[in-house]
Amino acid sequence: MSHNPSWLDEGLPHIWLPYAQMQTSPKPLPVAHTHGSTITLANGTGILDGVSSWWSNCHGYNHPHIAKAMHAQLDAFPHVMFAGLAHEPAYTLAKKLAHIAPTGLTRSFFSDSGSTAVEVAMKMAVQHWKNKGQSKRNKFISFVNGYHGDTMGGMSLADPDGWVHKAFNHFMPKQFTMPIPSGEYGFADFRELLEGIHHTVAGMIIEPLVQGAGGFKFHSPDVLAELSNIAKEYGMLFIADEVMTGFGRTGYMFACNEAGITPDIMCLGKALTGGSIGLAVTMATEDVFEAFLSDSMDTAFLHGPTFMANPLACAAAVASLELFEAEPRLKQVAAIEMALEAGLAPARSMAHVVDVRIKGAIGVIELDNPGWNHMFALRTQALEKGCWLRPFANVLYIMPAFTISESELQKLIDVTLELVATPFTPQA
Ligand SMILES: *Cc1c(COP(=O)(O)O)cnc(C)c1O
């Protein structure tokens, strides 16, 4: 990739990149423009996006309907504070979200990112119990292989052995992180773990059906429904972190829909604006909400990000939800699921493949201890073949925009299989 623009080399000494060893990290690729599932680089090369910009870009890049809504809002006003002032995009979005969310989730608290949506959920759960005179309920149950964002609260909920947060274990509030029941370790064992601690727990939080950045592990709708029952039984709030799964990714509008459950609190982000601009929301039931009502400020929910409910972002989100109504997104996800099932199946018999799993528009191939260097080499190899894929830890995955064409998806599948076939020696 020759002829880098001058801003890249001039700015790079002042940039700190995410999840990167800055001493050895390859130079990021300068982007000129995007369209559909293609990212065009400064030198004119188009690369096919299999990551949908960290799983957020569900309608393809630069969807004109979202762009139009954002332009109109920009002309009216890009931002006003959300305390004391109201604007149509946020109020319309809250009404729309209440309409499509699992029945009973009626209240929307807006924030800026998935991580803050999780922080808000935690504060909401803890203060909910305090307002009800149960301030001992201030811990959370979370799950092995989980990921809930990079801020303090969310990090404390993640798998303490996970690669992302290891450096901070000595710094974090302690929660109860448990395996999701499966196989030999069943619900009876899980209940046993709850004995003696459940009265200190404010909420149980889970990424429903598909755990994301913690390693892409799946569980069944039955397991999810049973966990929700158990939370209710022990008087904890059940919190669904649908930041990754929400808006069709698993084949239903929300993963909770497939299990037929309504969580007490639900976090949304990533695809909320169709991946166009940062916005997140924490939704709650009236039951959760009512615990904050009184004649005193002491029981009010005291949280309020400066750019809360940014009008540009809310306008983008309303437009994104309109696209879910007007265009056959869930059907597209079902077609992607079938193509991934058929296309990735040959990997099952390849060397060092531990598992191949598909759910909605998520295709995952898990390898046996490839080590980071091998995964980095695969990223480069994907790029040489014209694909933007980001294998990490021990997984290769495809999570495209739902609007990706059949032939584009096939190319991502073919290249992924070529990457999986690249020989390596498993790490000890
Ligand atoms: C990405 C993600 C988050 C964090 O969202 P950010 O917007 O990156 O802060 C939280 N939970 C889940 C399940 C996620 O996938």
C-alpha cells in the first residue's frame, strides 16, 4: 500500500491505538470512503468488510436514509443538553424502542456507548435495591467468557481470565463470575453456587445467546430462559446486555425474543444507529423505574452524560429503525445464516479446528491455541486477499452487514476457509 496520505504519517506519532501493542502494531489503513460492504482506502483499493465496523454497521455503509435524517437534524441543531430541554428525535426513538423491545421494557435512558449503557444498568440495579431498603444487594452475577465493555463497572463483570481485562484484575470491584450451565455442570450446581450469596446480588447480567468479545461462546434459548427464571426466583434483576446481539444479529430483533423473555433491564448500543454514530440506551421496565419515584431527590437516578441523547445520533437511530420496518433485514439475516452454515461447514474437518458455530449473521471458527502472532499473520493474509477480517485470540469470525450481497459473503467465506487452512503449530 504505497502513497500514504501525509496526515497519516504526521498524525501517527500522536495517536494511541485501541487494543494494540504500539511498539509492533502495523500501520492502520487510511480510509477514503465507504459504501455498502466496501471500505475504499486512500490508494483506491476497496476491501470487503467482514466485521461491519465492530459489529455495528447493519445496513451497509452510507445508507442514504440515515444520511438524509442526519443532514436534516444537523441543519436544525446538532446538539442541546437533555436536562430541561426536549427534542423530537429522542422522544420518537424512546417511543419506537418501547414498541419493538421485549414487552414490558418501556423506559429508555440514553448514553454514549455500550460500556456506559452497562454502567448505567449497574447503577440502576444497585440504586433500585437501595431505594427499596435493600442496600446489601450491591454485587452482580456475570458469566465466564463474558464481555461488557471497557469501563470499570463493565470490566468487573467480564471473565477475569479473559485477555482484555487481565491487566486490571487487581484494581476491579469483585463480582461473582460463574460458568453458564452446560453439560456435566447443570442448573443444580449453578443454584448451589448461589446459596449464601444471592441476597447480596443486585442483578444477573448476561449477553443473551451469543457472548461476543469474550470468545464468541453460544448457549441455547432454554438455558437463557432458565437463567432468567432463577434470577427472578432469587429476587435479582435480570439484565440483558444486547449491545452486540440487539437489532437482528442473532436472527430475532433481540436475542431475548427467541427465548420469550423480558429482562428487567436491557442494554443496547452498536447497531442502534445502524453503526453510523455513537449512541446507547439502557431500557428498564416500569417495575424497575417505579423504585425511583418519591418526593425526594435522594431516590432519583443521578446520572446524566453531557452528550446524552445527542439529537444527531437519535435521528440516525430513528432512521435505522425505519429501515428495519421498510427493508427485510431479518430475512437477510436468515439468508446469511444459511450461507454461513453451508459455507463454513468444511472447516469442521480441518486441522486444529475446535468448533464451528453459526447463529444469525455470526459465523465463528474456533482454533486450538493458535497464538496471537498467527492471528496477526491471518489478518495480513486476509487483507492481501481483499478482505477486512479481524481474527483475535483463538477465533476467526464473519459478522457482515445484513445487506451484504451473496457473492460478497461467499468471498468472505472462501477467504476465511483459506485462512483456517493456513498451517500453524498450536501453542502450549
Ligand atoms: C461492544 C460491547 C460493549 C461495549 O460497547 P462500547 O460501545 O464499545 O462501549 C458492551 N457489551 C457488549 C456485549 C459488547 O459487545
